[in-house]
Amino acid sequence: MRLIGRLKRWLAALDARGAAAVEFAIVGSTFMMMMLACFEFGFMLFVQSTLDNAARDAARLIRTGQVQTSPNPTSTFQTLLCNEVGSLIGCSSIIYQAQVFNDWSDAQTAINTPPTVNAQGQYVSSGFSPGTAGQIMVVTVTYAYPFFTPWIASLLGGSTNTALMMSTVVFQNEPY
């Protein structure tokens, strides 16, 4: 009699532990997916902020004429840009371009234009021209952010495992 009572209590406890395991399997996986999504989007925001700061600082060199007066303007711009993004973004993964415009309305249309894509589907620069004093400039820095959780890319509707991050700086060169 005592053995049957103990057996019933043991089976009831075992049933409760099994139910907790099943509940955790349902809720735990959803919780882990939400935590990964929060981490992914937080890291994306950090990368975008780093890209924005690097683009703004490198564009300041063009605006003040330091790039134009250097022996190698493209190298001067690229060096500062790469130093600003540090080891977070590989310098070879960044596409940058600097374009000269005659009026602000032309510059405004360039802001919303995505970078050029070559035959292999890779983003390419449309050129680097730092301009001269008083010219209107649009500097665009682009990075294809690779997702480390591919299911987030699929949820965002992307056919690839990357998200295009762009930072655009529009200004008029100072007299130098």
C-alpha cells in the first residue's frame, strides 16, 4: 500500500517536470529568438552609427579642403574613413563616392539614388571627385551589413543575407 502511494507521488512529480520541459521548449525557443533579434538589431544600429560618424568626419576633410590639397586625395579620404570604422567594418567592404553638383536640387536627387550594382551583383562606386572651393558635394558611404542570424534577413524580406547601410553627407565646400 505504501509502495503504491509512493509510486503515485513519484509519477505525479515526474509528470509536472515533463510539463515544465515541454513549456520551456515552447516558450524558451521563442524567447531565444527574440533575444537574438534584439542583439542583431542593436548591433546593426551600432554599425550604422559608426558608419555615420566615419562618413561625417571623412567628408569634413573634403569640406575644409584638406583632401584637395593633399598629394593623394583619394588615399587621404580613404585612410581617415578606414581608421574611423576600425576593426568593426573591414575597409574592403566599404564603398564610398564623392560627387560634385552645380545646384542643390541636383544634389537632392542624388541623395535618394542607391549605389550602382555591377554585373556580379556587387555594389560599386560611381567615382571620387572632391571638387573645389564653393562646390556642392554629396559624399555617400555604403556598407552591405551581413546578418549573423539569417532568419532575420528572411523576415525583413531580403533575398540575400545582407542589409544595405548608407550614410550620406551633403555640404558646400568652404573657401580654402
